[in-house]
Amino acid sequence: MDEKNAGMLSPYRVLDLTGERGFLGGKLLGDLGADVIKIEPPGGDPARKLGPFYHDEPHPEKSLYWMGFNTNKRGITLDIATARGREIFKKLCRKADIVIESFDPGYLDGLGLGYGSLEEINPGLIVASITGFGQTGPYKDFKAPDIVLWALSGLGYVHGDADRPPLSPSYPVSYFFSAMQAIIGALIALFQRGTTGRGQHIDAPTLLGLAWATGPEVQGLWPLNGEIVKRSGRIWPRPRTGPDGEVTYINVPLSYPCRDGGVKFFPFVEPGMLPSTNGLTRWVIEEGLASEALQNVDWTTWDWSEVTQEAADAVTESFGRFFMNHTKEELWQGARDRGIQLYPVFTPRDMVAFPQLKIRQYWQEVDHPELDARITYPGAFVKLADGSCEIRRRAPRIGEHNPEIYEKELGMSKQELEKLKRAGVI
Amino acid sequence: MIFMPSRPFEGINILDFTWTATGPFTLNPLAFYGANIIKVESRARYDALRSLGPFKDGRAEPERSFYFSYAQTGKRYNITLNMDHPGAREIARRLVGWADIVADSYATGTMEKWGLDYESLKKIKPDIIMFRTCMHGHTGPLAGQHGQGFILTALSGVDAIIGWPDRAPAGAFGALTDFIAPQFNTICLIAALDYRRRTGKGQYIDQSQHEASLQLMTPLILDYTVNGRDFHASGNRLSGAAPHGIYRCLGDDRWCAIAVFTDGEWQGFCQVIGQPALAADPRFVTLADRKRNEDELDCIVEGWTARRSPHEVMTLMQASGVPAGVVADARDQAEDPQLAHYNFFEEREHPVTGKMPFYHGPCFRLSAAPYEIGRATLIGEHNEYVYTGLLGYSDEEWARLAAEGVI
């Protein structure tokens, strides 16, 4: 591989023991050039049962979830719960820089493969652990699927419409917040290793990543103002302070339904945003859908911390009427022509059609000879001047690189591999 | 010998032109672990986050924004430098000479206008790492467009995945992508530092926050590019589990999440609610049965939860191996024993606001590197240290720069 395409992390080897909770982390290291080896149980990772599937055919080699988050990894099968499997894993650890895992706390220790044991084999090894709640603490053994973490983190309470139960994402995202944090920790450890020569252990609890993401509006108002922030759906409550210092809110929509989905718009009045707000106001007036209040509004003197709820409603209800009259595409096109900061709520169809992403060559075509197909993937998560961030290889098939790793690298014979296969070790 | 844990980024210098959330959140982990950061603001053009409420004591002043404090928990030095003043260029050049990383989060045009484009930086310091993040990246027709977190949640699909099947999406509560994009950035930035240490080469990093955030949606995008299926939110339900939802509990607007994936968890659930026979009820025996009769099932679940506090529901369920979690409000979060165990949120004293409660370090713990939390800086708080100490200006020169409006 020439240097230009090598990627910044090309000297490093990563052993990826994670299940679906941690796939993303190893993938990002691979995108930056690291040699990532995904270790699956014999027969394939259980996450290969996760949909969606290629052409809707449920099959362990056709999971789009698997394919999406395991690009840039080679794949081997190995049962680390067996004695021989542990031995082989330890051998791999000798030449590895980073191990990523997402087992329950204590599981690897129970196998004699905890950080303490691996450190003895390779003092420079970095082990990053992704869990729901962390390696220690009162909740460490709690069952921790995405929705439970979303709930306990504080994010659940503020999401959703006021007239229905709180919402969690229909497509789970909680563990992305620890998969990435674990990698940040691992890279800090790698950088430190350059000075100390020593590796270390990273404890990345999803709860911490999600609690961080709740932000100060939730976390600040309770201890400082005794206020509990609630879910308000498409509304963005704007605070106003009365003469007695008491804070009240007016409800201003931040997103609106349109004819075929949702759009987001807020009439900001800061100088930089006035052209956008004035632009939409003119557009609504041109189409004859502006209330009298909107026709007469002067945004240069408008102050969201001063206006009444009635005054706010009188202008925003015209926006709502206008949006329902249009499709996402019409609004998006018109907004761009008029310099209005209005955005459709994108679904995958909109993402793929978005011109900016095409022009920046974001989408990457990846060959899948085994499916006789070329598939369009999201490409680089960042653009670099030196070395690439890109998809260099599709996700591995079950045990695809067993010969490459076990025979070529570890010097095992074909017969030996056959024996291990029959014994269920690989 | 006493083991002295080292600070991984000791001696790494960062010249920080970032503002609002994504840029500062990107740099914070480097500050937690020892990097020196000089944050550049000016009195005329201070960090936009300083204007965003809520504010301490309700007073809308630049040193009182909750959000600014929250985004600046990595230790920084703060200087004023009026980049629109011609006299500022020479100072900026000297600071670039000091820096290993120059970071900004402006749309295309601002750094260029200030003569701080990558080519110019390289002339000052050949191995400089220039890290840039903006909404749409620094090429293409939208490169100059300013970003907003709540817009990015719309473009990246984060809004689309949160909603009920019978309504337009409810969307993200806040600017969730402001917490997603920085994680990609930090990963890339540390990789660039490692790369430079090994090869002596600098780097130019152009991050589109949109492109990074979309990475999370990969399976949904593949479902579209492969199968032509577009994604629409389905509330709290998940194909591989039932019950899977957020259920009403005793109290004012109180809720608990419950998620049953396996038959074992289902049997545990039936035990906990005191209806062991339900496990053998033909409507609910297998996951497929439970999915088929999910409306009925949810009624049974809520019939039981509605008479208990969310904490009781969680404790009973988890004790029997059934996944459940309180839908924590801000008070629960402030009192959460697991967050407290990790000492995640800490109070810090601030010269203007007094004690602020939500300072935090990294979202992980390293076994051999301690972290350090800073507090939000005041505008120009470290002018004296940087201008007279680090850059060596005399007191007279420093006074002149201030008088002429350069700093």
C-alpha cells in the first residue's frame, strides 16, 4: 500500500473483540489506517443477525448492520472461552497495540484475559472496555440495553412530545457514545505510551457519554434554579426573566410538520441571522399566507426574551400554515435561493440526494464480489491532506482471514487449523 | 519509587480559535490530559456561546452562560486579540509559532481573511496541525455557510430517528450532534499528533460535522442505498424486543424504561409482576408472539408500573435480570449513584458566577493517567500571562496594544 493511502494509524494493530455495542470504535481506527482484526466466535458474531439485510434476506453474511460498522477490519473466528482459544488470543496480544472489548464487567477477568493478565504478556498493550455503566459502581451489573441507558442518562426525560410518553430513538444510538469515547481514551493512552512505554486500561461507561450529552440546560437548571426541564417536542422554550427575577418561558416552534415530513426553522433576530428571518417572512407574505402580525413585524426590534406568547404565536402560526403548503424539497430549494436557514428533517433519501455531500465525494462505492454488487457507503468521517481516511476493505465474511492470520502470521499448519475448527475453537 | 502518572499531552500547545460547542468539546479531552490551550477571543467578537442562555441568576452577561461554562471545562488560557485589527497579524504569527495545533470552527472565509489559512500557517511552522470543523466542511458550495447544532440534527438524521410513527419526527431535544461530531474530531486530532511524532509531518484536518454525524446512520443509509427503503421512526419499539418501551409510573410525569429481549428475561419479568402464568400465556410465549400482541402486552406492563415509582420498578426488574431504567429527570441525574461513583459532575468556583455544578472531565477513565478539570475563563483573563510572560512584550508594549485596540 503506498504511503498516501496508508492512513495515520497504519503502524498499529487492533484486536476487536466487541459485539454490536462497540463495532464503531474499531471501524474508526481502521478508517485512519490501523490494522484491525475483528475476532468473532466460531460460526459468526451474534450481531450478524441484526437487520436490515441485503435485499431483505436474513443471513449472517448479509447483515447491513454488520457490513456498515465492520469495514476496514479483517476477520477471524476464535472462541476465547476455550483453553486453546485463550492461548491463541494471548499470542495475538503480544503483537497488538490495542484491544477493544464490550463484554460485561469482569467477563474477561473470569477467563484470565483481564487487563492485569494481558499486561503481563505485553506491557505496552492498551485495553479499552465499553460497557453500559462501567467496570465499577452500584449499577455495574445492571442489564444495559440502549433504551435503559438513554433513560437513566437524563436524555429520555427531555425527548418526545409533551402529550405522549418520553421517547428513545427508534434506531438505538446510546452505545456510539462509549464506542467513540473508548477510542479517544485508547488514543490518549497510545500517545502516552510513546513517552512511558506502558499501556493501560480504559473504562468507557456509556452512561457517562450520554450524561455529558444531556447538556447544561438540563443539568444546570435543577441545581441552580430548582427547575426540571421537560420534553416539549417541536417546541423550543425561550426563557424570559420577569422584573422579580422569576424565569418563565414562551413556547416557540423549532420544527414544523410540512406536507411530506418535517422542517426546522427558528426566527433568530441576531444581526447575522436577520437576512434568514426576513427572507422567510417575505416568502410567506408573497404567497399570501402571512397573518397581519407577520406582515407588520419588525425583526430588528424583536426580542424573544420580551415578547408575549400571544405575539409569538401570531407570527409563528403563519410559518406553520406556509410549511404545510409545501414539500421538504420545495422548502429546501426556496430557502437556499433566498438565503434562509431552513432545513428539512432529513431521512436517508434526503441525505443521499444532498448536493454538498456528492460534491465533496462523501459517498464511497465499495465492491462486494461475494454478492456480485457495488454498494454505496458513507465514506470518510474527515478529510485529510496527508494520508487517507476511507474504506479500504469491505467487512469480513465469517473467518475470512483465518488463513492469513493463523497460517501466515502465527505459522499454524492447515491440519492444525482443521483440528481447531473441528474442536470449535475457530 | 513512587509511580508518578504522567500527563499525556504535557508540552502540546494548541492555539484555539474555536467557539460555540463542537470545537471546544473537541479540544477538552486534550486539555484534561495536559495540553496547553490559548483561547483567542476579542471583546467585540467573543465566543457566541457566551450569548446563549440560560444564564446564572438570569442575567444575560457573557460570563454567566451555563452553556459556555459547560463547553469550557478543559483548562485554557484566555486572551483577547482583535483579529480584524492589522496589528493583530504579527501577534497571531508569533502564537502560531508557539503552537503545535491551530484549531478553528468557523465556516470558510474567516481564517482565510485573517491570513491564517493552512498554507500561511505552514510557512510559519512547517509541521503545524491545522484542525478545522464546520457544518459542511471547507470545500463545496456550502463551505461558507454558518452552522447551528439544531440544524445539523435535522441534516444528520438524528431528528428523524426520534418520533412516533403517526407524526412528523419530534426530533432531538438539543444540539445532539454538538456532542457527536467532536468525538470523531478528537479521535482524528490525537491520531494526527501521534502521526506527527512518528513522522515529523503536520496535517490538515477538514471536518464536516454533517459527514461525521452521518457515520452513525450507516445501517439506515445502506438500507436505502441497497434496498431502497427510507427510514421512519417507530416510537419506543424495537424489532428484537417486547416489551420494549417507556412506561408510566407513579408520580407526576414519571416513567421507567423496560426492555425484554430473551425468553429468560420474559420469564423474569412475569415473576416480578407476580404473574408467572403469563409467561406460558399463548399470546406471549415467544418473541414473535409478544410482538404480535404488543399493544395488549404494553397495557399489562403499564397496569403494573403505573402503581409503582420508577425507582421501584427499576430495582425490582434489575434484581431479576430484567433490563429496566428510570427515565431520570434532572434531579435524578444530580442524585444518580452511578454518576456519583465516577464523580462525573463536579462543582467549580467561578469568579463571576460563584459555584457552578456541572463541570466534568472525560467520559472515560484511564488507569494510568489522571485528568484535570478547568473552569470557564473570563474574556482576556490571561492577557498578562500570555502577552508579557509567554510572548515577552514589555508592560509598555502591552499597554500600547490594549490602547490601540489590538488586544
